[in-house]
Amino acid sequence: MCGIFGAYSPMGKKVLEDVYLGLYALQHRGQEAAGVAWVNPQGRISSIKGSGLVHLALNQAELAAVETSCAIGHVRYSTAGGSELANAQPLTASTSKTSLAVAHNGNLTNAGGIKLFLENRGAIFHSATDTEVILHLMAHQPHKESLDALLDSLTRLRGAYSLAMVIGQDLVAARDPWGFRPLVIGKRDDVFYVSSETCALNLVGASVVREVEPGEVVIFGRKGMDSIPIPVDVKRRYGCAFEFVYFARPDSVISGRSVYEVRKELGRKLADRAPCPEAHLATGMPDSGTIAALGYAEKSATPYEQTVVRNRYVGRTFIEPTQRVRELGVRIKLNPITEVLSGKNVVVVDDSIVRGTTCQRMISMIKACGASQVHVRISSPPVRFPCYYGIDTPTRVELAAARMNLRQLEREVGADSLSYITEEDLIEAIGLPCGEVCTACFSGQYMEGGEDNEPEL
Amino acid sequence: MCGIFGAYSPMGKKVLEDVYLGLYALQHRGQEAAGVAWVNPQGRISSIKGSGLVHLALNQAELAAVETSCAIGHVRYSTAGGSELANAQPLTASTSKTSLAVAHNGNLTNAGGIKLFLENRGAIFHSATDTEVILHLMAHQPHKESLDALLDSLTRLRGAYSLAMVIGQDLVAARDPWGFRPLVIGKRDDVFYVSSETCALNLVGASVVREVEPGEVVIFGRKGMDSIPIPVDVKRRYGCAFEFVYFARPDSVISGRSVYEVRKELGRKLADRAPCPEAHLATGMPDSGTIAALGYAEKSATPYEQTVVRNRYVGRTFIEPTQRVRELGVRIKLNPITEVLSGKNVVVVDDSIVRGTTCQRMISMIKACGASQVHVRISSPPVRFPCYYGIDTPTRVELAAARMNLRQLEREVGADSLSYITEEDLIEAIGLPCGEVCTACFSGQYMEGGEDNEPEL
Amino acid sequence: MCGIFGAYSPMGKKVLEDVYLGLYALQHRGQEAAGVAWVNPQGRISSIKGSGLVHLALNQAELAAVETSCAIGHVRYSTAGGSELANAQPLTASTSKTSLAVAHNGNLTNAGGIKLFLENRGAIFHSATDTEVILHLMAHQPHKESLDALLDSLTRLRGAYSLAMVIGQDLVAARDPWGFRPLVIGKRDDVFYVSSETCALNLVGASVVREVEPGEVVIFGRKGMDSIPIPVDVKRRYGCAFEFVYFARPDSVISGRSVYEVRKELGRKLADRAPCPEAHLATGMPDSGTIAALGYAEKSATPYEQTVVRNRYVGRTFIEPTQRVRELGVRIKLNPITEVLSGKNVVVVDDSIVRGTTCQRMISMIKACGASQVHVRISSPPVRFPCYYGIDTPTRVELAAARMNLRQLEREVGADSLSYITEEDLIEAIGLPCGEVCTACFSGQYMEGGEDNEPEL
Amino acid sequence: MCGIFGAYSPMGKKVLEDVYLGLYALQHRGQEAAGVAWVNPQGRISSIKGSGLVHLALNQAELAAVETSCAIGHVRYSTAGGSELANAQPLTASTSKTSLAVAHNGNLTNAGGIKLFLENRGAIFHSATDTEVILHLMAHQPHKESLDALLDSLTRLRGAYSLAMVIGQDLVAARDPWGFRPLVIGKRDDVFYVSSETCALNLVGASVVREVEPGEVVIFGRKGMDSIPIPVDVKRRYGCAFEFVYFARPDSVISGRSVYEVRKELGRKLADRAPCPEAHLATGMPDSGTIAALGYAEKSATPYEQTVVRNRYVGRTFIEPTQRVRELGVRIKLNPITEVLSGKNVVVVDDSIVRGTTCQRMISMIKACGASQVHVRISSPPVRFPCYYGIDTPTRVELAAARMNLRQLEREVGADSLSYITEEDLIEAIGLPCGEVCTACFSGQYMEGGEDNEPEL
């Protein structure tokens, strides 16, 4: 997944602390590593990266003191490329022309071919990320102006990229022509921001200006904001449905749609598509199913209860996976309330089933507390195909819904009943035209022309 | 506050990892320091203590490897005694008779006088905690058997104490005759546990045996479990109402009453006591008001909504209180969802108002998102008096409800209306006889005879 | 061993950084732990202690900023009492009368009996050090003035103690009536210092005033320096010979005698006592034998060479004792120079032989470099008895010279010849009356009345 | 400066711990950073680098466990390139052909031009070291075999380089055609080593095979050891005289000459060139002048004394440069022994004078201890020119001997007399033909053709 954030002040205000705070708001998009890069007083690029959560990887007080009015940041999620710090972003480079830094959310589907091509021309790659090809493509056009080199490079890329870059003294944002991942522009007084999600703009007190359009490069420089199109023809758009279903924070707005409202609507659709008249109460899988469960409860007039208590310190307090801890299982993190569940028929709403193991453990735990029946309702269609555009899904054979039909899966997880919504329900709840939503992980219909030929420079 | 946990296996099983996990489940009762003490293979007592959350203070893998079948642990909350590590518990001592360790939840009201008395007999105190007087009282009776020395010492104490102790090779639990703080016994196979709350017994897979009774000392030794009464006459009990209102985890059961159910009932009482017909939706102050808000919504048939998103990483990611962060205020942690709140009359339920500042900031933030009216409903009576029995309340002049009447406080926090439940509502919702519940912080009626005379040894 | 240092400014100058620097100069006396204690602005005592070398245990910059004009410090060597941080010094206590801190160099021979006596009166000991009995003895006389309580306590002690203490607002130095360990007073401008050795006074720019006399308590307070005798009769003095032979730094002066000059004189005596006409060169065991080797070379007119190079970073760079490292042995630290040693008859001078293993390894290594003969000369008499007065010698059975006669030991270490000086040589070289030098480790003649009866308070 | 070390076992023995130990023996050549690189079980290159001394930068136990039979290491001294970790070595790269790692001792004089040339062909440089050009030169010849690409690259380099490299699965050593820096081959059983100095071979128990010849590339692979010449014509050699005077460890042998013997001979030459009949004693500046002082004392029949004691823990215990520490000056580290110096005429021998400040401080300190006269004798000619071949000398204006004539410098440092040896003395003492020794820092006669033209690939 990953989250990106950038800030630029034409008036010379310090912006690096805001980038830190923006990353903090985007922490749910990546917990493996975090980094920032900025234009230093010498006009070159400095950067700091570290492992783990933002506050472990970076030092807020130190960043707050840095004199810079142009900076970007990144939180890293994916294990693609491995967890070495060399793969943390932003990546930086100094070419013969200029200094560069890039923070990338998404996944390039033709990175492998471009890398081979460049290595045969002498390029030395230092990371295992697909992002590094962008820097080398630019460096291998040493006689072009930087923006021309960028545009030329972007036209060669296939797949998903939302980018925040520093080029020379400017902040540059770019979004692939297919619009896979979100990217939005904000403003507070004279400071411009770019962010993966609106919730980070809210945190720094900025208002939303507009989204970066699919296929658009936006440049923030001395003279303000400028826009250039990426000259690539596209047939349709592929906005990621999973951002609405699970990934984005509920307080964000994507393509003009409130994520909270979409999730609640998904719950309502689910209540219509898969009612459960025998239920005494509805509850959400903590924390991923809560909002859809509220929608389900509302539409079906079933009482909503918080049936499982999550240890507030899970995630803060690291628990070693010792023998004893494995034996205790999910109880370490979650404790169902016997007094609420005992003797009841329970509807449990969750956003999706990936491997099925979490769902199975939860049902078994709820039944152990005395629930009579457990009915599972999923607020998205079955995930049957891997994502090549930036979400870290397992291979097909690991996807529960690809290995089993509905009845088998129902038995596997131990539910008294199991139901999903349909793709049509999903697209209706999102409220965007169906030609703009990517549903590849449900349908297997990927973007055409993803794996491209060798670039010519 | 503080939380305590102990484990004992007469069959010689290793128990220290369970103490670690128990403390982890009790983390909400104290985040300042954590510690454990155990009987080592030489039959003496070892201990490890550290600052901060359990996983920072202690090393799970290291503890899991320790050969001990008798151990106790403590998480420290209070700032009484200061935050120095010397004040972290368990406190340990070796007297001429035996080895001792003690973990204490509560606050002794006559510790000052006892300390003076002992210093005049040569005692050297090493911590600023009231707990240390227990050790010195025992050491100053060198010719008595340990349990006799303990009983004699406990009869001299006034105020609140739930104790988990190691005395020699045994685990000992004790609870003051007034029953201020909870303390419960659990069992899994042959292992006995004592814990501040049942949620920690759930986590280690133990079932609840019973509570330690007010005025009871329970000894776990080679021959199993034994019980001795503390010979002190009491007129009534003082079970802490705030454990139900706010302090305990909702998945715990205290005095046979589910905390979740009590909180939901408090919400229902609140809906009866202070209805709000003009409200479009009800919501809880995150996270302290959520359960009572569900009860309020249910009883008043008002739709329940999650209107504010808490950053999942608050508490994990430390944010420096820089100028910029102060300027951004509560937005750093909480983001209200404009799309849900805009143009609505909102009922906000919270558990209590202490200083009033948090409440004021939340109302102002919700109104900034476009809410038309904000009605505040509190699921406990006004807190007008400080607690001397282990809860870290501010002095009277800082307590908002002690400084102002209801209308003034309503204006101060900026609410369109503000209502509380009554003491009677509270006691009804808890469901215990009113002669067993401490309501000193609401009524100012403290236990009699708290500050006692010098002990004679 | 251990080293102690104290500083006091009647004019209110900050002195804690000087204590840090003094400890740094005394680092050779103890590397296991270091600590400082001082009078804080509230008139009470603060202290910081840590494991390892001074710069790891303490933070110079932090100490330099502390407002205090009365402070003491300690570097810990001994493993008596174990290496736990609880045993690091200074030890502190607050009694009903005053605040105390104590730093101790030496070893009390009757600490065990006193400890039992005090525990039977209710005392709780927190460390395994003999030093703690001093604090409890004082606390158990709560109605006496502090200095009276100190004097009374000191008269009950047997064995070796050089003390730097904080009592209330004053710095107090004390030295046992037998004069086992050195203790010296210095002054720079208006600041008074006490130190185990003069080299630490040199480092802080102070000049030497005089030694603290055996059996003297010196108080540094508002009105300057005052002196009180400890009312104990003694028959003779026991100044430690090993301070001159090995322990003290060569740039220190003890009892008016330059340690460097004594060591060189020991080498000259050794040349007379055990000449080696066939030698081509003389060298010192690095680094303990260097100065005596210079004296030996001078007196015997043998060329002096540095034959072994010690890795400059030994001690700074920690080497794990892996299989490979054990296989490489002493070569890890020391490299003999083949070009200098090959074909030569070599005299190797060292200060003493304890277990004999180091000596054996060195000889074997030197012979491996081609030396024809290796003649070992020791600049002290054979060590045949353990020290009970503060030097960490092994038990008798581990002492090579106690287990073997000279010829056996010569064979054991692989020397072509092995010789020592005599006790008479030693005392002559030191230059003090023989009734003032302790030679117990050579002769087994310990101080009389070391293990005393129970104290009466 | 820097030190390099490599190890290769054709039989598959683990060698990385030996590289760690080799670096430890070479620690005197660089304390700023350390790193290792090795062939991992996947046949690619792994590397670990860190700041500071070897044991801080690297983890011996971890390295000892690594399965690899081909590894190199580096200790970094120079501040050229800045102290950022990005500049620590070995540098690694994976090209289209193979994996590379390089550790470099020396300084390339034409690196700037090559870097510009490569950046104009798309290369992205990641460090500020001159070493990185070697990797990019190789990567820009993607169609050549690796060794051919290496040889081609080396012919383009000017200046000093001793290299230990991993190329594919092989260990490769190379030394520039001018022979500036040492590089030697060792062997223990079947394991081959390359090292900057013989002392590191001694430590790992290896015997010296021979030096890598100037202009030679040596390859250690499956089939043993192979050698290829670098096709560059040279007129003469430039073996660094300062390795003998100061830089190398005294237990090393360079070009067949014992460094210890050379230093002692330098002292003897100095006694002949600059006698001092009025001296009572000779001493060395600790620790750089000790061996030459022994030679001086021997030749001039002046008694040798250790007059200054260096705190054994200097370098281990970090001292903050606070106001107080600056006031105390060199006394923090060094303490002269008044008893030895008082009233004496002293000859102080040192290896060189760079800025003159250390010398001045030492003389002033010795005089403060009562020395009557201080005569300074330097065991090398005056350093008047900066070094461009890997020694970190200051610019000319900072070099004391470039700014002042002998009499001025004598006055500046406060000596009663000051003398040097001549270049002829130096070359005679080293014992190599004068056409093989670089004396550029004394004479200003640098190698011809250092700054070269752009390479053509």
C-alpha cells in the first residue's frame, strides 16, 4: 500500500514538521518504514529514513527544526522488495542535471523489463523497489530538462503510481493515467500539500483543493501551482475499490465520496442482500467491520453491540510469539464479552476474507463464549485474484475464496451462514461509474497492456 | 490506580510469562512503569522493573525462560511518589526471617504517620511509596512468623489496598476490609492466579474462582489455597464506583456485575434522566463514552453513529508537543467526520467531566464540522471531591464540577445542553447495595477513621 | 579495589563535573560500575549509578549542569557482592535525622556479624555490599547527632575503609585506623577534594594538601576543614604494598613516595637480587612490568626493548570469546615482534604472578617468535595468601605460588629461570618503616582482631 | 588512511569472523566507520556497515555465524567524503553481469573528472567517495567479462589504491602501479588473506606469503591464487614513508622492513644528526615517539624514562569538550611525573610536527612540572606539503613547518632546541632505494600525471 505526503511553501515557511504529521495521519497505510526528503539550504536534497512506525523511524523535534520549504515523505507497507532499509523511501539521486527524490504509492507492472534494459546501459540499482527505475530513467536522459525527462519516463511506466517528488527546488505530484491510487491536493494559507488521503490534510489544518487527476503531473514552484498531462491514452480508469472497503481511513473522502458513508452503505446493501431474521444482535469484526456493522444493524433493525474488546495496547506492546502465546491465540488481542454473547444468535460483519484464518479463529472464540449461532456477513465480494497494483495480497492458492466455493468456505470458517455482497452492490455503494472502479481482485479483469516492451531512450 | 497480578503453581510449572501476559491485559490500569518479582531457584526473590509500558519495562522472552512457580507483577499509574524507578513495584526486601515482595493497588491514608514512627526506630526508606511501610512493619517484628507479622501489619493500615505478595515460597493475596479495589482469584489446570480484573484471567485462559473478600488474606502454597481474615471491624464497604464508570475494562466482571452491561445501563438511565428529543444522532466521546452511548441510543431510539475517528496509532506514535502541534490541538489525535455531523443535532455521551477542557475542545471541534447543536450527556454524577483511595484525581479547585454549577459548566464547555445522572441512577445501574459502593468523589462522604494514630509494635 | 573521589566548595561553585573527571582518572581502580551522589538544591541527596566504565555509567554533560557544591563518586571493581547495579556505590539513605551517601574503598572484615545484628532489629538490607552496614549503624542511632553516630559506627568496624561521604550538607572523609587504603586531600582555589590517589587531583588541577591520616575523620563544611580522630587504639599500620607494586597509577604519590620511583627501584633491586648475565635484552610484561623493567635494564646495563605490541584498542573494542578467539588466545591482544626477539635471550619483568596462566601464555608466545631463552623476573615477593582488605585475589588454592615451590612454578610457566625479590627488598624500595606496610598477601600475617563481636547500640 | 582486509577459503570454511578480527588489528588505520561485505549463500553480496570503532559498527557473534567463504572488510579514517554512513565501505553494487564489493585504501587523484564523465552517461552516484567511480566504471562496460572490466577500469585511475574486492564469487586484491599503500597476502591452512598490514595476518594466525606487487591484480578463486598485471607504465614507485614513521603498527613488516626497527633506527639517526649533550634523560611523546626515543637514548647513551602517564582509558572513556575540560587541557589525557622531570634537561622525541599545537602544549606541561630545559627531536623531516595519496593532512597554510622556519617554529612550540632528521636520514633508515619511497609531503615532489583526462569507454 504505502502512503505519501508532500508540502511546499513558496513563501519559504518551514514545512518538514507538517510532513511528519501528515505521515503520522497516514500511518495506517504502512508500518514497515518511514522516510522524508527535503531541499536543504544548499539547494540539494537531504533525507532520513528508518524502520518501523513514524516516530521510531524519524525524530519529530529534529525535523521541526529543519529549514526547508519543500519536502516529501513516505510510509512503507509492502514486503515486495523485502524489508531492508535500502528499500525505504523516499529514494534520492543526484544526476548531472539536478537533485531528485521520489515517494511512490502503487506498483509498476513493467519495472522488471525496464530494469534489465537500464542495467545493460551501466545503471547500478541499489534497492529492490520498482520505484528506483523512475530515477534511473530520468538520469539516463542527461541532456533533457528535468520535467521533460520526467514526462518521458512516466510515459514508459505501466501499472499504479501516485508520486510525490522533489525535483530541483520544486515539489512535483503525479498520478498514473489509470487512477489506481488516490492523491489529493490541499492548501493552508500559502502552503501547498499533496497527500494520499484527505485525513492527513485535515490533521495539518489544510483544506482540500482537488484531487490530482489521473494522468496529471502537478508542479509546485516559486510561481505557484502548474499542471501538465502525461501523454498516454487510456480506455478507462481503475480506481481501487479496496480503498473504500478497507484501506483508507473512514474520515477520508475519495473521488468526492465519504469513506465512512460508503462503508455504512455497504453494510446496508449487505442487510438487503443477506438478511438474517433469526439474529439477536449485529456486531463488527474489530476494527475492520465496525462501520459496515452499524449500517447492517440500522437497515435490518437488529440491535448493535460491541461484543469483543480489543486490548487498547495491542500494537503498542509487542508480544513475542512464544509457545504459550500461540496456545492462547487470538485471546491475546481480543476478548469477547460472555455476558453479551451467551445464548445469542450473532451476525458478525467484516470487510473481507483473505486467508480465512482470522475469521475462523474469531467465530470459534465467539462460540466458546456461548453464542448459539454465528452468521458471517462480508461487505465486499469474494477476493479471488491477487492485486498487481499496490495491495499486498497473497497468491491465488492462498486466497480462501479462490480455493473454495461459498459452502465450503462457510464450513471452513465454522459459520452457521456466510454471505457476501455482489460487485454491483459494491459499485452502487461506492457511487462511481462502473468504468472507473478497479475490481480486478474480485473479477480477475486486469488492466490491458500491463507488461510492456523495453523502453527506448 | 495500578494493576496487580500473581501466579502460583503447586506442581512447579513455570508461571512468569503468564504474569507478563496478565500485566499486558491490565496495561490500562497503569502505563508509567511495570515490574515483576519471583521466587528464584535459590529460594530467594529476584525482581525486574522498568519504566513505561510492559513491553518496554520487561522482556517477555527472558521472563518466559525463568524457572519459577511463584511470581507477582505490577503496572504503575500513579504519580504519587513521583515517577522515579525506585517507586516502581513490586517492592522487595529480605528480612532476618524471610524474603518478601509486594505489589499494591490502592492508597494508604495513614502511611505518613507510620513512616515517621519507623524512621525513629532506625528504618531506612528507599522509595516514596506508601507501599514500603508494609515491608518495614513486617521487618520490625523479626521474632514473629511471617504471616503473623503480615496480619499484625495489615491491621495497622487504613485506606485502600489490594495486594499480591510473595512471602517466602508462597503467593499471598490480601484486600483491605473496606473492599475499595477489586481483586479476583482464577485457576487454570493446577495454576492459581490473582488479578485486579477478570479480563486478565481470560487472557491467560484461566477461569474465575471467586473474588478475594474484603478483609481477607489468601495464601497459595504447597498445600493449595488457604484463607485468614484480617481482624478489623468495619461498618460498611466502599467498592469503587469509578471502576464501573470508567476505570475497568468493559470485558471485566466486578462483584458479579459485567462492566459492559453496567455501562450500557448507565447509558439507558441517562436517556431516561436526560432525554433529547431534538437529536438526530447519538455518539460517544472516543473511547470513554462509546458503550454508554450505545445504551443511550438504544433506550432513546436515536441513531448511533461513530462521528469521530481516532488515529489508530495514537499512543504508539509519540507526538512532541511542539508549537505546531499545540496549534493543531486535538485534531492530532481525533478527526470528526464532517459528512456525518454537518447540519445535525448531536448527543455526545461521556463517562465524566474532570477538568472540563477535553469536553470543551471536543464540542468546539464537532461544531467546527458543521453540527447544529451539541448536547452533552454524562453517565455518572458530577465529580466534586478528590479520591484518597487510589485514583489520581486533581485537587478540588481543579475539578470543574466543584468550581461551577451545572449552567456555568454547560456554558464553559460550550454545550447546547449538559446533563448528568444521579447517585441513585448510578447505584441502581451498578446493581449493588448502596452500603457497599464508595461514592466519595461525588458526595464527599469519605470512610471514617482514615488517618490513624502511631502503631505500637 | 575501587576508587573514591569527593569535592566541596564552601563558596557554592559547581563541583560535580570535577567528580566525574576525578573518577575518570581513577578508572584503573574499578571498571565494573560507577556512580555519583550530591547535595541537590532542596538540600537532599540525589544520585546516579550505572554499569561499566565511567562514561557509560554516567553522562558528563548532564553532571556538568547540576547545581551542587558537595558531591562524591565511586568506581567499583570488586565482584564481592556480585555485579548487580544494586551494589554500585555511592549508597544513599535518608534517616530520620539527615541524608547520607557513602563511597567506600576497602573491605570490612566484621560486616557479616553486624548485618545479622541489625536485621534482628528490623533493618532491611538492599545491597550485598559490606558498605551498607555503615548506613544502618548510623540510622539505628536516631537520637544522636550525625557526626556522633558516624564516629560511634566507625569504632565498631574492623578491616579496611577509606570513605568519602555526604552527611547533610557536608563532605566527610574517613580512613580506617590501620591505614590500609590511601586517601588524600587536595585543593584548587576554594574547592576541597578527597581522592584515592594524587593522579586524580593532578587531573582536576588541584594541589595536594596532605593525606587523610589513618584513624582520622575530616569534615568539609561551610567553615572550612575540620578533623576528628576515630577513638580506636591500634598497634601498627598496614599500608597496602600492592598499591606501589601494581595497583596505583605510576604518576601518583602515596605516603610521600612516588609510585614511579618505587617501581623503578623495585626493578633495580630485582637486578641485584636476580641478575641474568646471559641476557641480550630486558623487556616488561605489557603494561604491568614496564617501569620495573626500565629499572632492571638500567641497573644491569641490559638493553631495554619494547618487544610486544598491545593493540591500542584492546579494552575499547570488545572481543567475543568465541571458539576462534579462544584458539587465537593472547595474540588477539598482544603481538610480539619477531624481528626483535628472534635468537635472543630475553629477561621479562612483571609485577607479580597470581594464577600463572598469563605468564605461561606470554612466555610461550615469546618463544614461538624465536627467543632462545626467557628469564622471568618478578618485582614483588611470591603472593601466597589471599587479601581480606579490598584486593580481589583468588583463594589460596588458586594462587600459583601457594601451590608450588619456585622450581615447580618455573617449570609450570615454562621459564628458563624465575626469580622474585624478597619482602626486605620490597620494604626498602617502598621506603616506609616496616611497621607501616601490610605484607599479608606475601607472609599471611593478617591484622589482629579482624572478626569482631556483635556491636551494642 | 583506512585499512582493508579480505579472506577466501576455496574449501568453503567460514571466514567472516576472521575479517572482523583482521579489522580489529587494523583499527589504528581508521576509527570513523567499519564495514564488511561477503558472498551470501545465494551467491550474491551482503554487507553491513556502521559508524565508529569495529565493535560498535559490527557484531562479531553475528558475523561469526555467517556462512561465507569469501569476504572483505574496511575501516574508514578519512573525513574526505564526509562522515556520513553512505561513505562507509565496502561499497557494493550489482551490475547486469555480476555482484561487486570494494574496499579501498588510498586516494584517487582523477576521480572528479571520471565522475563528471559518468554522470553525463546516466550514472547516479550515491556516496561522496572517490571509490565509487571504480564500481561505475565497471558497470559501464556491461558487455565485458568482469575481470576485463576491472583491468580496463584500473588503467584509467591515477593516484593511490590498494583494493580488496569481491567480484562474483572471488576475492580480488589490487594495488596501484606506484605502490603508494601497502597490501600483503597471507595464508593459514587453506585460507588466503589480504591485509593492509602484516600485524593483522599475525592476529588471525596466518603466515605472510608475499606483498601484492605494485600494478598487480591477484585473484583468489576455486582454483587458488592467480595474478594479472595492470597495463600501466610507471617511471618509479612511491611507497609511503609515513607508514614507517607513524602510520603502521610497529609490529608490522612493510617491503621486508620491520617498522619497529625502522623507527628505532630513525631515533639513532636523530641522535647522530642532533645530539644533546646537556640532557639528563630522553623520553618519547606518548605514544607516537616512544620507539624512536628508545633508539635515541641507546645511541646517545642518555637514560630513557617514561615521563608522562597516559590515562589507560583515554579513547575508551569519552570526555565531553566542556569549558572545564578545555581549561584543564591536555592534563585530561596525559599526566607528567613531577618527581622524574623536576630540575632535569629533557630530550623529547616525536615522530612529526603537523600543526604544532600538541607539541607546544606538551612542552608547556613538562616545563610546568619543573623541567629545566626541553629539547625537541623529530624523527622525520619537516612536513611542508599536503598528501594527495590517502593521508589526511591539513592544507599547507596549516602546516607549521610550511609557515615558519626552524627557529620560528622552535620559539612557537617553546622548545629550548628543535631539530629534525633529513630526507637522506629517513631513506637510509627505511633502507629502500630512494626511487621507491614517496617523500612528497617533505619535498613537494608529487607523482607526475596525477590529474588525468576523461576516460573513454
